[in-house]
Amino acid sequence: MGEILVLVEHRNGALRDITHEMLNKADALSRARSHTVTAVVIGGKELSFLDHVTERADEVLLFEDDRLSHFSADLSADILAGLIEERRPFLTLMAHSSWGMNLAPALAVKIGYPLATDAVDILVDQDRPMVIRQVYSGKMFCRVSFQESQGYLITVRSGVFPPHRAGERRGDLIRRDMPAGIPESRTQFVEFVDTAAGEVDIAQAQLLVSVGRGIGEEENVPVMQELADLMGGVLSCSRPVVDKNWLPKFRQVGTSGKSVKPKVYLAFGISGAFQHVAGISGAGTVIAVNKDRKAPIFRAADYGVVDDLFNVAAALKEKLKH
Amino acid sequence: MSIMHPALDSYFGVPGYVFAWLLCVSSVSLFSYIISRRIGPLRMSQRDPRFSQLGERLWGLLLFGIFQKRQPRYPAAGIIHIMIFSGFVVLGLRSIELVAQSLNLPVLDPLMRGPFGAYYGGVKDFFELIVLAACIWAILRRAVVKPERYAGSHASEAYLVLSLIASLMITDILYEGTVVLLKESAPGWLPGAGLAAFMLHASGPSALQTISQTSYWLHLVIFFSFLNVLPLSKHFHIITALPNVFFRKLTKGSIKPASWGVEDLEDLESIGVGKIEDFTWKHTLDFYTCTECGRCSDNCPAYAVGRPLSPKMMTIKLRDQIYGAFPLFKSGKTISQGEDQPLVGTIIGKEEIWSCTTCGACEEECPVFIEYIDKIIDMRRHLIETAESPKTFNQVLMQFEKTGNPFGKPAAKRANWLNETDAGPVKVLQEGDEVDVLYFVDSYGSYDPKVQEIAAAIAKGLQLAGVDFGILGPLERDSGHQVRRMGEEGLFQLLVEENMETLKSIRFKKIITTDPHAFNTLKKDYPTAFQVSHYAPFVQSLMENGRLKPVRKLDREEVYTYHDPCYLGRHNGVYDPPRMILRSLPGVNLVEMARSRDRSFCCGGGDVILWHEIEQENMRMAEKRIQMAREAGAQVIVTACPFCLIHFEDAIKTMGLEQEIRVVDLMVLTLSTL
Amino acid sequence: MDIVVCVKRVPLTQEVDLEITPEGREIKKDSLVYVMNDWDNYAVEEAVLLQEKFGGSVTAVTIGDEEDEEVLRRALAMGADRAIRIEPGERQLDSFVVSRILAQVIREIPHDIVLTGVQADDDNCGMVGIMLAEHLHLAHAAVVTGMEPENGEAEIKMELEGGIDEISRIKLPAVLSIQTGINEPRYVSIMGIRKARKKELKVVDLGDLNIPEEDLAPRTVVEEFFLPPETAGAEFIEGDATFVAEKILEIIKEKGGTG
């Protein structure tokens, strides 16, 4: 019997997808080893998602306080440290998000538990968890084990575990008070800023919808921009598109443009000239769509589609709009 | 009737020669002072060894300086200048005669009274008319034809000097003419004086006397004024051009070291040119010598496509900077503004510096042998050291350093192209090996798929000819041509060191390269004298010896033209071997573009453009060159340089001309006929 | 303002085919070339920019052997004033141990701001910076893309998912892990790096730091490496546009391309 603690990640009153994924994984792990799943919700006001959480955990601990209206790594670490000392959970799962990266390592040192980050899988072998994670920028996997401890901390990568699982548990919602004497947070929230608007840096994007000469004419650029927006990605392109002044220089990918390292790179109508491909060597997954089966881009891509790029783009938009 | 020589005549009781002495002494003193101020910056500049190979230098002085070999590249201006220059040479003696007489030290009189004098008199007169005609022609050309390349030059100076020269001719002609009339004799044939005499023959003796004396003194005043106008204007070249030609750079295509005479870069406080004194004395002399003729900018491909580089304007700006930093009438030396403000970023723009493709067209045209490439590279060196270079260079230079190629691909895979193409069996050399020909593939040939095809074609050609050759494979590092010309001198030295170590460990007779850049740098920038050749002359010699026989006819009936790559043609004089190869291919129909051989138009270059684009340009150089090929009626443009190939292919695609024209590499084409 | 920046020397792996050693617990490193960790490059640049603006000093620190001094020299060439290399000997290191060692050294030197990169190009853990903060009991923030120090505090920008940035105020002294793109790291030429030899580079032996043995035991161990499944060129997705679109969206989700 043990407990799996899952720190719910939420922003602006909404659950982030990673939370569903963690709860799903916790559920799978718990079934194998009869652990209980406890969700921890720290802060926020008027949380509409609580039902969703209670349907997926055996217990939900809610810490509500004015001081917790915005995420604070300091306060979260103190709360979790207290909770972990109290309950000694076997595993504590947190998101490998910016917030998670700020929280988990501090928590690990604070309570003296070992931590492994950015897990793409979690296994348990004879009462000891193991984490599968990627190294060398995704070129290699490794299996990591922990020093023996009362409990283990793991941050989980987004989009790895499947999210949707019908809620079957019926957890109680328990309101908890903040521990007494907690020091003030050393960080004060000021505001959120939406950077998607305005000039963009394609080198920082996680998803790129990239177009080449294959789009035919300047009039087709907005069509592809729309696709990029729907996908939550950024529009980029190859050299000829910039040469023709269909798109500005800062969107150019390649040796005389930018090197990009998105998790996913979609190449539409790009032939795959060497100078372009050199700019995407750091990309995680490359999906290429081109009419020509022999186009060199297919040698550099992970997935290929031989079709008119507009057919595929239209179909993608259809799916995304629903 | 005897007339008094003006120098011996009295004016207000003072003999003429006194005035002449006053004029002469004050003028010469002023001139000496100005020259001493002009010497100041030369002494502040860096060292530059230009006294080697005196024979070659003297020959160059004769050919280019005295015989003005480069002038006729622009026919009209060339003829005008030759007329004026030859006039100056011939009339030098006349000037000495006039000045000597004015000072009442008529040392040349014995010579001039003899048969030589009679002969010379006619010649000098004739030349005075020539010079006068040339000046008038020049003035009209400026005012009416208005050649574009003069835009930005100091027009008023030009008109002033042309007028002064014309006046010198006119005053002497008038003087001689009046003397002829007054003496009522015409010793020998004097066309100029004769003409003046004819025009003035109706004037009375006192009028003639006045005209005579006025012309005489006017001539002297103009002469001595002109002397001082020289170092203050672009006509300083009259004094500095011949020395500048004498001291010219003898090794085309090479780049000067960071500092002459300093082996170890670490001993230098700073590298490159940050302020005006960082140039060498020859470069400073270059600034003095610029005549603002504009031939450099007229041939500069960067200028032609709207980039912010005009070689002429760069020189003019730097000259103004020097003159401004060392003003004539302040004592001592004024510290140039370069202390706090670097040269590049203020008077010279950064994009101006990066616009240059080092094609050498400017240096090829300049009649007074002004150098540009070394100066620009020196300024780039400073930008690199002060982290002011384009950020896109950072990754590339790091990759050059760590992996020996600009792509960041592992050095261990440098010979993988042998498997990825149909190159046939190729020996990969190890240390201690011995081979006839070392084929230096360089980075693009090793890693870029398009260029790998060329390397494979070369390999196959060599195999067909039975040549004993090998490649270095993983032992080879980039030749460093681009790195040096981007200004990263330290990294270049590192690459040279690494390559030299490998090359020293292998015995070979000669090196051939895939591309002209590697050829140029191995030959000119590396510290040893290998026998290096680009593949074209080598292949041509194989054909000549019958070891390669082009037998198969070329596929289609097309019109071919050959583009001279800058680093094969202009910088290294290899124009004919590629053409000889082409003409020997069965079924070839070869035409020449209007701009070919040493006037070839750069494709865009094999360095900076690959990693940094100049926003301001209105067209790609390659696109302009493709237009030229089409104007010549060509359907195929043949290149002997992989960078030219890459740029032309891109241009053809962008221009949508895939159906009208294609580009092919010389070796790939040749192989198809073997 | 005294700034400390932690740097790491990592192999350049982007174009390389990585191989695993026969024992399976390491990658073959003999033909690899090494560079400064990309994130650390940005951190050093940020440190130098702060020093240029506010005065003070920048100290670069690394844990490693003599070959690792290369990245310290690079930091010095970029503008750091001094560097410290901690020689770990034959120790097994993990993020916890590294952060513990760094803390021991940094504790003894003036530090208003401590910068690290978000993660390292080799292990991609992203833990050292924040663990270090906790060892030092300092305020901390991760994935920082902007900072303006002022009067004992700094206004910082943190990059969150989905294109959102979070602006906060953090108390100094603090530890910040720096994200790529925060600035444009300056180029340092070969000569620049050679000249940096004149600057101070101190070597400290781990043994002399008096860290208790239990604090030097790694908390995590890599049991084995394995390669991702083979792909020979692109895997073609066949079918009509609708099917293809569905598959593409699945792949994107799986590979984390969404925010």
C-alpha cells in the first residue's frame, strides 16, 4: 500500500492537459500495485475543474488561500514538503513544465527525496520506480533508477501519456489549511503576457508550419498562416519564399536564415535543399508534405505524405476546427 | 627686334626674376609643408614590406605606370588620359626650362639652343595642343556625357584641374606665339606657337608684348599654384601614382597577414583595422592616390546590385578621414577619432564591409593599383574580434572550429560521399602514404549533395585517366578560404596548422582541388609552396596527353557559355584551360558573355553570402549574371566552381527560368562525353 | 553586482550518430567534439551584459577536468572576470551532487545573482540550477527570458507554455536558470579565447571542499542507454487527405508539438 501524489497544474482557472495525463498514469501505476491516487490542488480561485479531478483520484487535497492566487514555487514547495513529510507518498508526480522545473528540484533538496525529470515513461520494479527519459536532445533514451528512499519525485513530460480516461474514482474533496508559519514567497506575480501576437522568433517555436515554393503564389500564404494559427504553431518558410518576398526574412529556415529546433516541423511544398535541411537538424519530428515522392526532403523527414499540400492543409483545418 | 625675357625685365624697378624667386620659394615652401603633413599619416601607419622583387616592380612601373596599360579598358577616358599623361612626360622638360629661365638660371639653354632644342620645341608644341584638346574633350565629356561612374566624385576639383592644365597649355602657347611674332622668326616647326601667332598676327607690338608677358607670368603663377593644388585634391595622384604602382601588391588573391612581420597572433594587441592608423602605409598611400575615376565601382558586382558598397566612395571617405585627422594647419598630430569611435560603424558601414564578395574586379580595373580586399578583410578582422560580426556567423565559425567544416557534420564522415555517390574506387590517404596527386575535396565537396556530384565526377575522370590519386577524407579540414575572408584570422591559422600537419605527413607531387577557393588559398595563403591546381587545368592537360578522350556527343543541341569564377579567372589568371576543355567536347556550341575573363561578373561569392544576406540589395548577383548569359544567347551556363553552381541554380529557380536555361559543372559535363 | 554563472562542457551531437558502449551505460565519446552548453552560452552573455550595465564582477564556475577549462576560457573571453574549476576526480556525478558541490563553492564567494542554463545539451535534466538555489537558500526562477535588476529585486520574465510569458518580481540574491533566446551571445574569436589566458582561472580540488560523503552520493543512476527505434528515411503515411490529417495531428500530439 502506498500513495501516489499528483500535483495538479492549472492556470487561469483551467486545468492544463498535463494534469490529465499524470492522473491517467498515476491511475495505471496504482492499479498495478494498489496505491492510492491523491491529487493536490494548490491555490487559485473559483476552480471549476474540481469535479474533473475528484473523478480521477481517491482523494483531492485543496489548499485555498489568498496567498495562493498565483503559482509560487516557494509556497508550493513548502506546502508539498509538509504534505510529503506527513504522508510519505511513494511517488509524487509533477508536470515537467516551466513551473514544474522551478518547483521540483527545490522540493527534492528540501525534503531529501531523489528526483528524475522529464519522464517519458515510469516503471516500477520491486518497489522501486524507474524513469525512462530522453537525453542528447532526443537522440538517445535511458533508464534511470533512484537511490533508495522513502519516496520519489518525478516530473512528467507533456503529451506522452494519454490524457483521456473516463473518471471512475470518486474522491473526496478535502480542504486543507496552509501550514502555519510558512515564510512569504520570494517571488511576486506581476502579470501574464501573450507573446504570440507581434513579431515572432521562429527559433523558439515548438511547432512550425513551414512553406516552400510549392505553395505557388503569395496569395496562398494567408491560407497557410491560418493553418499555423489553428495548430498553435508558427509560420516559417524556406529561402525561395523570402526571395520572392512572400514572407519576411525572420521566418526563413536554413543556413542563411535561422536554425530551428521545434518538437514538430511540418514542411509543406519544400523540396529539401541541403541548405534548408541544415536548419532543421535540431527539430524533433519532421513531417513533410510534397507532391514529389523523390523530393530530398523525404530523406530528412521522419514522416512523409505524397500529396498536394493544399489537400492536406485543408483536411487538417477541417479537423482542427472541430 | 630683340625682346627682353620677362624674367630679366623690370617691373616697378624690380627684376622679373626676383618675383619669380619669391613665387618659387614661397610655393615650394608651402608645397613642402603640405607634403610633410601628408607624410605624417604614412609614418603613423603600419608596416608593409613592398621592396621585394624589384625587377617585377620596375617592370610593372613601366608597363602600367609609364605605358598606362590599364587606361584603355575604358577607351575614351583611356585615350584622354594617355594624351594628358604623355603630354606631362614630354612637357616636363619644358617646365624645367621655363622655371629655370624665370629664376635667371637658364641651365637648359645650351641644350635648347642646339638641334635637340629645335626638335624638342616642335614636339613639345605638338603635345601642348594634344593636352589642350584632351582637356577640352575631358571637360565636355564630364559636362555632357556625364559618365555614371563619376557620381560622388569631386566634380569641381576635376573641372578646376582640367582648367588649370588647359590654362597652362594656353598660356605657354600664347607666350611662344607672341615670342615668334615679336622675334619675327619661326625656328622650326611649332604648331602651337604657329597657331597662336596666326590668331594674334593682327595685334600690334605693344599688345603682343603685354600678352606675352601676361601669358608668361600667368603660366608661372598657375604652375606654382597647381603644384600646391595637387596634394590638396584627387590630383595628388600625379605625385603618388607612380610610387603606388611601383609598390603594388604582387600576389593577387592572397590576403595579407594580420600584421606584417608578426608570426604569432598572440603577440598582437589587436587584430584588424579599428582606427585609421591601423592601415598599412601602402593602404594610406592608396587613399592619397585615388583619382575618383570610379572604374572600381563601375565593375563592382555588389554596387551593381544595390548593396551599400561603392569601392570608390570607401576610398574617398577614408581619405577624407585621414585628411581630417591630420589637418594641415594644426601643429603636431591630431589623434584620430578612432580612439573611442571605431572606423566601421561610423564612417564605414558594417553592411558596407560585408557586402564585398572579394571578387577582385575593383583591383583589376584600378589604373593606379589601389587595393581593396586586404583593407576590407582587415576591417572584418576587427569586427570579428569586437563581436560586431553578423550573429549568423557564430554557429558556422564554431562548426568550422570543432568539426573542420561549416555544416557541423562529424569529421569522421568526411569521406562518406564516396559511398553516397557513384565515385568509384577512391583511395583514402593515411599519414605516411605516397601518391601522385592529392585531391583536396574540401568541405562542400565532401558534405553538400550537389557538390558531391562534382567531386564524384572528378574522381571518375581521374580514374578513367589512370591517375594515381587519393583524398584525405577524415584527415582533411576545411581549407579555410572562407574563414580567412570572413575575418576570423585565428581560426584560419588553426585550420592551416591542422591541414599542414596532415599534408606534411603525406608524400605527393601535386594537389588538385574541387573548387577555385580551396585552390587559391592553398596556393596563396598557406605557408608552403605546394604545386596546387584547380581541377580544370589538370583535366585539360590530361586531355592534351590523350589520357582523357571526349568521344560521346553532348546530348542536346544547346548554346553553351562559360562563366569565369573569380578565384579561378581573375585572381589566378586561369581563363583558357576550361575553354579548351569545352571546345574539345563534341557538339559544343560555345559563346562568350559580354563580361568574361577578367571582367567576369561575380555570382555572389563563396563565403559571406552563404551565411549573411545583405538586405539592401535589389537583386541577387547570380540573377544578374543569368541575365547576362541569356543576353549572350546561352541555354547552358557552365561553371567550374561549386558556389557559382549553387547560386546560379537558385537564381534560375527564383527567376522561373528552368525551361530557358540550366547550369552545369564543367567536370560533370565533361564526364558525360568521356 | 557580483554575478556567478555555472557552465558545462557538453558534446556536440546534432549531426552525429550516437553509439552506445558495450556495457550499455554510456555513449561512445572518442569521436565527439565538445562545446559550451548552448543554454550556458546565453547565461554567460546575460551575466556579462549585467556586469557591463551595473558594474561588478562575473565569475564562471564549472566542475570538470582540465579539458573542461575550455568552456571557462570561453566565458572569460566573453567578459567574465575570473573562473573556477572544481576537479571532481573519479566521482560519479548527478544533478544533486553537482548542485551540492557548486553550492559549497559559491557560498564562499560574493553572489548577488547566480545564473545557470535551463538544462544541459547532454542529460537535458534541468535540475542543477534550482537545486543549487535550494542548497544556497536563495530565491529562484526557471526558464527566464528576461531580467531587470533594481534595488535588491529583479523583474523577471519566465517563458511558460503556449506562448505565454509570466512577469514577476523576485528578491535578490537569487538563482535564475536562463532560457535560450534571452539575448544574442557575442562571438569570441580564437584569438579572443587565447588572450583570455591572462585572466584568473583557479582550480579547486573536490577533496578540499569538506563536503560530507553522504552529500556526494548520486541520487539517480543511469542503468542503461538505448537507441530510439530505427527509421530509414521518412515513414510514408498513405491514404486520403482526411486520414493523413488525422495521423498528422496524432503525431504532433505525441511528440509534444502542442503548447
